[in-house]
Amino acid sequence: MNAQNAISTGYGGPNLNYLTNGSSLQSWLLTKDHKRIAIMYLVTVSMFFLMGGLYAATIRLELLTPASDLVESATYNKVFTQHGILMIFFFLIPSIPAILGNFLLPIMIGAKDLALPRINLLSLYFYWIGGGLALWALMQGGVDTGWTFYTPYSTTFSNSYVMAVGLGIFINGFSSILTGLNFIVTIHTMRAPGMTWFRLPLFVWAHYAVSLVMILGTPVIAITILLLAIERLAHIGIFDPAIGGDPILFQHLFWFYSHPAVYIMILPGMGVISELISNFSRKKIFGYEFIAFSSIAIAVFGFLVWGHHMFVSGQSIYAGMVFSFLTMVVAVPSAIKMFNWTATMYKGSISFDTPMLYAIGFMGLFLIGGLTGLFLGSMGLVVHLTDTYFVVAHFHYVMVGGQVIAYLGGLHYWWPKMTGKMYSEFWGKISAMLVFVGFNLTFFPQFILGYQGMPRRYASYPDEFQVLNIFSTAGASVLGVGLLMPAVYLIHSLFFGKPAGDNPWMLPGLEWRTSSPPPTENFETMPVVTWEAYEFGEESGLDLEAAKQREAMTV
Amino acid sequence: MSAHYSDKFVYHEPGLQHQFEDMGQQEESVAIGMWMFLVQEIMFFGGLFTAYLVFRSKYPMAFAAGSNHLDAFWGGLNTLVLIVSSLTMALTVYYAQKGNRNMQVILIVLTMFFGSVFLGVKAIEYTDKYNHGLIPVTGLNKKIKEDKSANHETGHEKPCWDVDHNAPVVEHANPRGDFQWKDCSLVKLAQDHNYLTSAEKIGYFSNGEIDADKFRDKVRIFFYLYFVMTGLHALHMIVGLGLMSWLLWTAAKGVYSGDYYMPVEMSGLYWHFVDIVWIFLFPLLYLLGRHFLH
């Protein structure tokens, strides 16, 4: 709780936090401190997010008019491919685990660092190498296969930089694997005394589940990309139907990773939301065990539903029926989370700070995203909806409405802890609301467009679809402004923000019991946990009077 | 990084990293980490085994034909070599726990020796494939010029299933270094006994006749998988040899004792894992359709 005490570790001198403990380039690039690694991830992931966003802007501008006038079709193919690749592999997958998870997971469980700090640094370098390679390929002329790399187009016909981008994703995959491995080891062995499994914050449970998916899923995409690369290089292969290969096998292998990958993206987001909902309702979370195990259940079921991406691409109808059923089953643990969050808010003392606005936005958007997933999981309806904008809208409701909003909520929530500075609450709220409105305006029309039959991945479309497309593009502009604003006021807060104090939200979690920013070793002494998770009572050492005063100030 | 620990503390626990409280915690972390790494390795090879399973169930005759060309003697020898190397590796861990430096060094050298023998045998086998035009990439096989005098002695060629397996091996002309496969006798056999799979009935035939080129493409899939699977396995062996060299260096310095032997045990886990992959590869690749050979 006490900043003065927390810093006097005798290590790195007095009054040094992780940011000021060493300022040379070497002290950053060769650091083993999970917090510095998280900050370096934050900077690079944000750059990839910006680039992916620019591609998205190009897509929306092109679709403003029915004709393909801004970019020609071949360029458009590259634009949406690169939007997908940058956003999925280099933003959505690493963002919450590698930034927020990396920074907070050890602090939340009372550890000095992740169990394998050098492996953590290695994973950052894999990310940089993989990302650099992908960027290089994009500069050379990019790739036009769609982010799914379907064969035989990607192996035999495409004339773009499939190999370089594939290698980039291959290398980046090891970053993901090593992060997941590190988290699992850390959660198993590094918990502070008294931090039992059922006292872990739900953010940590979500990261445990997502680490399992990373470890089990990512190697499969690695071998798939390797086979694809050999096939493309040597013109022999097992995915080319012309010589007896099986393109459906590629789809099976690809989606065996890439479907669980959407759970890699959304599960940590759900972990963030559990934190936000409970803490900003100032109420112990409802059904802790159910939320914890629903994360594990989503991770497990997530591995059994990949076939729902192949309902119309030659998979046997009996396999399709099983996959369809299992897809419906995944809705159960997701619904458990939604109900528990709602029940947590019920009769809670809710404060509408910026992170909570994001969390409430998440609940609405994820609800729509999840329920439209059921449309796409039913075999009959999907014949009509497959490869239309309905799929695009569903995916973005879950990924942007879910993951990105959860990430932004988490970033705002822990920003005072990470930097020691408070951002402008006024601009934070404006931006949160702009994102929510802009997002809905962008993607809700796409549900209608898709239902009316507008196919995805085309640069031009019939005139009848133009009105809704204009809505969508207008919404994208609002969304873009809403997403750029945090970049401005968060950076502004670094230099001009008020000092946040150790516990600006008056919360009981372990991360709020060390100084802001934390010292390199996180805690002055090894913390001993004597309270349950989300325990807002006096016995957890929380000063409720101060909390109330702060609430009175913010209103 | 561990300046705040007293010298005495460091003296007692030489390998303790700064983020851990004691050796027990460190050892547990390292062990879980290694097992998780092996889990992801299993998934990595799992993708390949899936591809193998799909194509073997589609084209069993092509896989049997390809497998019959692999030399089960070399494969069996390598299996034996690897199992013995696993024994020497396990003994290394035992002697590391005992702190017996000399036995560690001897056993690590033996493990490396067996690992190298394995790779040497692999090289012999790959060379054989190179000579017989069985590398599935055009241009990577031995290039054999066309012998114009020998080719024109008969006006018609024998059907591709009419092969005398006891005749001396003929070198076929292969000017571009293509993948070559001339022998369709197993297709004929399966057709006569009516056990072609539905994929094979399409995949080996053109207009109801056995199509040598189409069959060759399916055999090429077998050799593609053979090279990818054994190649990745060999790559893991080479990494393992690198690990062993590092172990040899540290063991010779006498680093390991009953208090600190995790690096040896973890390298051992890796080594055993690579062995086990081979235990699966050997029957799947070498022992298919042996009865067709006799």
C-alpha cells in the first residue's frame, strides 16, 4: 500500500521504479523484467494496430462507392488480407496476454517476475522478428490470399509474398507458445503464500485457460505453415488436388489452430471484463468458480468446433452435424460468464469510470457477437450466410466489440498502475462512447448487408447496397477517431498527467498494494494473502472512507 | 540481478535465479516448463501424423509401395541405436545426481556418439533415395542422362505392373532429376483381389486403366511425408546434439551434483522425447505392407 516502503528494497537504489531503474538502451533490450517487456510489447503492438487500422480505413473508403474506384480488385485483395494478418496475428493475439498479462500476472499473484524471464524476453524477440518479416513482405508487395491462406490458391497460384508472411507468422507463433508456457509455469509455481487457486483474480484464470490454447493450438499452425511453405517452394504436395493432395486437410489443420485462436483473443478479454465488472461495481464477483471454470470449458470446447468453418467446403455432413452441436455447446460457458457479470452488477455500487464504460460496452457488443455466432453455427442457415458480410459483422462484434474494447478497458484501468499517471477522465469517457457508437454504426449495417447477400472480399458491389455501406464507412470514421483519441490523451498523461497514487480506484487486488509504477521486484516483501479475491470488506485492508471520498470527487 | 541476496545464500544454491525463493520452486518451474514445451512438440508432430493418417487411409497401396522401398534394416538399426542412447542418457542423469563427473562425461560422449550414428545412417538412407530418384522435389535427385542405344531395342513398353522384383535394378534415365516411380504391381494386386479404397479407384486410374503417373504422384506423397517427418526429427536430433555438447562442457567442469542437476534431467527429457517420436515414425514409415515383399 505504501509507496515509500515499497520502494526501499535496496535494489537499484532508493525511489527507483521499474521505469527509472536503468535508462540505457541495453537496460531495456536485455531486460528480464516482465514489466519492461510488457511496455515494449505495448509500443510495438500499438504500431501494428495502427497499421491494421489504416488498411481497414482503406477498405471502408473503397466500399463507400459500388464501383472499385479507389483501389483495383487485385490491390483490394491485398488490403483486406493484410488488414486481417496484421490485426489477428500481430495485434489481437498478443495484445492482452503479452501486454496486460505480462505486466500484471506476476503482480496479481504476488511474484517477483514470471517464472522464466529469459524465455519471456525471447518471446518478445520472436514477435519482433516475425512482425518485422511480415512488415518487410508487406513493403515488398504484400500478400493476397486472405488471412486464411487457403490452398491451392496460396501454394500454386498466388503471385504474392506468401512465403515471407508465412514465415513471419511461423516465427511469431513461437512468441505465443513461449508466453503461454511461461504463464502456465508461473501460475503453478510462483503464487505468493496464501494465494490459493481460488483466490486468484479471474484475469489470471482466463490467462491460464488461454495459455493452454496457445500451447496446444499454435504448434499445429506452425506445422501447417511449414507444409504450405514446402509445397509452395517445391511444387509438390499434399494440399494440391491436382496431384492427389487434399485441400480440405489444409482447412482442417488451419482451423484446428485458427478457431481456438479466436478464444486466444477473447478469453483474456473476458478476464479483463471480470476484473472491471467486479471492481467497478465494488462487489464480490458473482459465481467466482463458475466464471473460472467457464474459461477452462471454453478453452476445451474451443478445440472441438473448428469444423464449423467448413460447413460448405466439402466436409462430410455427419461431421458437420457434430461440429454444429459442439458449437452450440460453446455458447453455454460464454452465457455463464454473461449472466454472472450481470448478477455481479446487480445491487452493486457501480461507478461509471472510463474502464467501466468499456466493460458495459463489451457486454452489449459481445452479446450480439455471441448470439449471431449461433446463426453461423447452424448448418442450414450458414448456407445462406457463409462468406457474406454477416460473417464479417459477427467476427468484428466478437473481436473488436469484445477483444479490442476489453483491451482498451484494461489498458485504461491499469494505466495508472503501469505509468503512475492518471489520464484525463473526461476525454476517456468521450472516447469510450465514441468507440461504442462508431463501432455499432460500422458493423451493425453489415449484418443487414450480409443477410441481404452482399459477399465479403469484393471491391465492388451492386448499387442497392450503397446506403448501408455509407453508414458503415461513416461509422468507421467515428470509430477511428474514438480509437485514436486514447493514443493522444494517454501519451499526454505521461508528461502532464496527475500522479495516480498507488491505488486510484481503491481496490483490494494485489496489484493495487504496491507502488505505481511498481519497483522492479514488484513488492517490497513477499506479500502474504489473507483475503479472498474481490473482497471489499475492511479485513482486506481496504480503506472504504477514502474510496467514498474519491467517488464524491469524480461525480 | 540478485544483489540483495547475501553471498552465503548464493554459495549454497549456485543455480538459483533471482525470481525464485528457493531451489525447490525453481526446479518445479523448470520441470513444468519443459513438460509444457514437450506438449507443444507433440502437437507440432501431431499435425504431421494427422496428414500421414489421412493419406495412408486414402492411398494404402501407394504407402505400402513406398514403404517397401525403405530399408527396414537401417530403420531397425537406428531404432536400436536410439534406444541405447536413451539408456546412456538416463544413466547420465543418474550419475549427475551422484555427482560423478567422469561417468557423466563418458555417458554424454556415448549419447552423442549414438546420436551421430543415427544421423549417419539417415544420411546413408537419404543418399540411397537420391540415387534412386525418390526425393519428391524435381531437381534434387541424381540426374541420369538418357542412354540412346539402350532405349530403342523394343518397340513397345511393358505395362507398369509387370515388374520382375528379382531382376537387377535398372537405372532409368532421369535428365531433370525428377521423382521417379515405375512399379505399379501393388495396384494390380489390389485390383485383382478387390481391396482398392474408393479414393484409390479414382486416384490410380485413367479410363479404367492403371495410370502409372497418377500412381507415382501418390507414392510421391508418401515420400514427401517421409522426408518431412524424418527431416524434422533429424533436425530435433541435431538440436539435441547441440544440447549434449553444452551438457558435456558444463559436466566436465563438474557443475552438476545431487543439489543441482536439473539441466541434465531436462536435456534428458528432450532427448527421450525425440527418441519416442522415432519409435512412432519407424513402424509407420518402414513397416507397411511387408508381406508384399515375399
